Amino acid sequence: MIPPAASTRAIDAPSFSTSRFRAEREADWIAFDLLLTRLEKKGAAALTSDELLQLPLLYRATLSSLSIARATSLDKALLDHLEALSIRGYFLVYGVRETRLNRLRRFFLYDWPAAVRSVWKETLIISLIILLGAMTSYSLVSSNPEWYFNFVDEEMSGGRDPRATAEFLQSTLGHGKAAADKGESGLHVFATYLFTHNSQVSILSFALGFAFGIPTMMLEYYQGIGLGAMMAIFSAKGLGFDFGGWLFIHGTTELFAAALSGAAGLRIGGAVVFPGARGRLQAAADAGRTAGKVMVGVILMLFAAGLLEGFGRQLITDTMLRYAIGSLMLLFWLAYYYIPRREDVT
Amino acid sequence: MTAAAANAKSRAARTKKIRQFVTPEGVDLELKIASAGLRFGALLVDMILIQLALLLFWLLMLWIGVAAQSDVTEVIWMLGAFLLRTFWFIGFELGSRAATPGKRLMGIRVVARDGGRLTADAVVARNLIRELELFLPLMMLGAGVAQDSVSGWIMLAGVLWSLTLSLFLLFNRDRMRMGDLIAGTWVVMAQRVKLDADIAVDAAGDAMTFSEEELAVYGIFELQELERVLRGRDPRAMRDVADAIRAKIGRPVAEEDDVFLLSYYRQLKARLERKLLFGKRREDKYASD
């Protein structure tokens, strides 16, 4: 607030003066500032309905003051203050139109499946790439097991290579004696590790998308290669069916998520290469927003996959049951994403 | 006229960072793009805060873990660390101020480039890309060290390549990093500026009067520099400025510096604002009166 002596003095000043303009309007700015500060700290719930009605009025008064000040005043402190206040006010008044809970609800009901549906072409392409990778390595390793060592790290395979015996391979699938000895401790640690690791790989494969999608496709191809090589080893020992179950229980969710993250990356890469009628920047921004939604979904899917892999797979050793759970998950995701529903138009 | 050229250049540099941003009411907010230095400072602050939070969290988990004799804490730790790293930026930028603590400290915020509201998916997209920008150079370094077969030069090339992605914001005038580009966002200045008192209505402002010729020597730039000095209230700076003005207009040292400066400021401002009302904006002392 200004001291009364100064304000009477300013109003006494002759004709139009910027001091007088300020003395007349200053109370509005201070009120707006106070309102904004409370809104920022405590949200809209902290304001009474009178104050909420005041908000747009004060906002417009401040904007109009800014226009007048720019045209008439040379007081830098005043101009800076009004500018900062208007910017703050604009983003608060026009910024949030929804509560977080509402936003969350809409994300799960509409935005997430809609985003996934809209990248169906890319999802198909990435799935084919993963399949191609798997088939390549499968046929190569089947014809000559030596290829295996080119595809899978010593570290990652953990002894699951062509030299391993059928009994050992079986034990890694959670059957037989060795598996029973291992017990159940540390499962949740394992599950968490898998989740964080897979999420980071997916985020990477999404983020690499802007480089025309090529690194993304390579990464997904590589994922397929590891898979196919492993498959060839197990089926060579007649364990193909069991390995399928071991993979299937979490793999349907995890590979689906991997394909979606690749698809999100590819969508951005595609928008950069073929922007269509829009500007390249605009196309990338549009694709990025869709892909961002898909990616949040991917992280949630990977969380589910981590649980299935860490707990489900280690506790459920029956191959048929594993297949059943895996197929159920796959059906669930497909239904959730692709069954048409009434869109939320608002 | 090198000083005039320098003045014009600094003004041009300032306007180059200003972006038109018209509100539905038709007022241009003139947003200023945040500089790379501020962005880096904000990132550094956030990183330090995240590390501190992780450390505290780790100590807490260690303490609980030792007390409870269970490895559940390890799970909570791994999950918590992942969530904190991934969602620190997203969580804060979804708030009403659209800024992480680091950004708030630097007085900057995230804004949708098209002037619409900042959507959650844009925030998610720009922050997931950050993962790549920050860690790809490190990963390249790590991969090079892990595999002996990769020569130093190849490693260097990889790091350089990934650095061009990370430092993308230095190569465009909107200071967009890769994530901003993909999400359609900008980072702009959003400082809070306190409303300072109106020094032009001070009672000391009428102590002396200046003639038209004495006031005609300066323009808006000098007026606002004078305002800065007056608001700063540093006696030595005021003395220097007062002496410079006295020498310029040929007045003897007769009054207190602050009285002299305040009077001069007030009358110069009144004169320039009157001219402004008639559509004449004199940017600095080099411009014609």
C-alpha cells in the first residue's frame, strides 16, 4: 500500500500522469498478486467463490494496466512488475482446467488406449521387426549353434548356452531339483530390478526415436535376436514348449510394452521424416505428445510385467498355467486398447 | 559512434530473446527465452536435490532394513530411486507453476509453444527425452571403457555425437533442448518482480528545476539507468552518476546528490513520457530529440 500523503499528491498532479495512473490502479495489482500467491500455494480450494469471481476481473485489469503502462510509462520497475504479474496470472487463469484426479481418470479411460490405438501402424512394424530378429537368430543358431555366442552375452545367458545339458536348462525354467533349492527369497528384489531395468531400456528406445526411428528399430531388432537365440537353444534340447511357457507368462506383457515403446519412438521419427502438411517442428510436437501418453502406459505395463516375471513365473511352475496366464494378460491388453469405445469429446 | 552502435546491439540482443505470446485478450506478454546458463543452473540444482533426497532415503531404508531384518527395504529403495529419478521433473512440472525447484530458483518455467495450456503428455515427453540427453554421453563413455576392442577415437566420436544431442539447445535460437522440440514446449523467464515504490512522486523531486536544454541531453535508456541507480541507493554510484550529469549539463556541485538526481529523474521522466504520449520514443541519448 502507498502512504496517503503520496497518493493525494499524485492525484493532485495536473492532467494525465503515470504517477496518477499508478495511484489509481495499484490496489488492483496488489489484490491480484495476493490472490495469485494464495492460489499457487494452496490451489483453487483455498479461495472463496467471491474471490474466484474476482480473479478474472483483476486479471483483465492487470493486463489493461500493462497495455497502458507500456504505452505511457517509462518506470522500469513498474513495467517489469506488471509484466511478471500478467505472465503469472495468464498461466494460472488459463493453465489448469482439470483436477488431478479427473486427469488421471481420463488418462486411464480414454487417453491411454486412444494413444496406443493411434500408433497401431508403428506397433505392427515394430512387432514384425522383433519377430524378424527372433526368426533370424533362431534359424542361424539352429543350423549352427556357434552363432549363439555372437548374439547373447556370456553374462546374460548365465550358462544357458549350447553346451549346457538338458537338465540344467530345465532347471533354469523353474522345474526340477535345482529350482526348488533356490527357494523364494529375493523374488521381490529380482522383480524390482527387472522392472527398473526394462523401463530404462524402453525409455531409451522411445527417446532414440527422433533420429528418424532407426536406432529404435535396431534396438528392437536386437531384442528379438536375443529371444530367438535362446529359443533355439531350448528347442534343440526338446524344451521348446516349456521355454514358451516360461517366456509367455510375462513375455506377452513385456514384449507388448517393448513394441509399444518402439512404436512411440518410431512415431516421432516418422513425424520428423514425413511431417506432411504441418511444419516439421509442429509435426514432431504432435507426435511427441501422443508418444508421451503411450510411454506412461508402457512404464505401467512393464511394472505389471515385472510383477509377473518376478513373482508369477517363479511361483507358478506349471507350464500350462503359465500359458494360460500369459494369454489372459495378452487378451486383457488387446481388449483394453483396441475394443472401440465412446470417445470422451470434452 | 561506437557507443551508440553498442547500445543498439545490446537492445537488438534483448529483443532477439523476446517471443510474441498474445493472450486471448489481445495483449502480447513478450515472453523472454531463458538462457542456456539458467537452464544448466536449474538442472544442476535439481540433480543435487535428487541426490540429496536419494541419500536421505537410502539412510532411512538402511536404518529400517537393519531394524526389521528384511530385504523389503531393498525393493522400496530400488523402486523409490527409479520413481524419484523419472518423476521428479514430471511431477513438479505438472504443478501450477510448471517448474522444478531448480527452475523456480532460477526464475524460469515451462510453457507450451503454441500458447495453449501445458498438457501432461507434453511434460512427460519432454522429461523422458531428458533420460537420453543426460545418460547417452555417459553410456557411450561406459560402453567404450567396458569393451577393450573399441579404440579411444571411436569412443571419442561416440561421446561427441551424443553430446551434440545433449547440447542441442545451444544450436537453436529458441534454446529448445531435444525434449522441448519433441514436446512442443519452451522454457521462459518467469521471475517475480516486487512492486517498488514510485520514486517520481517523492517530495524531494521538486527541489530544483531544470531547463528544457538541460533535460534534452538524455533518452529512455539513460532514464532507466538513472532509475536503477536511484533504487539501488548506493552513495558512491549516486555520486558518480550525479557528477557525470552535472558535467554534461554544466551545473556546479551545489546540492545533495540524491536531491539533485531525484529532481533530474522526475523532470526527465515527465518530459520523456510527455513525448511518448505524442508518439515520440527516444531510445537513448544518441537518438535525435
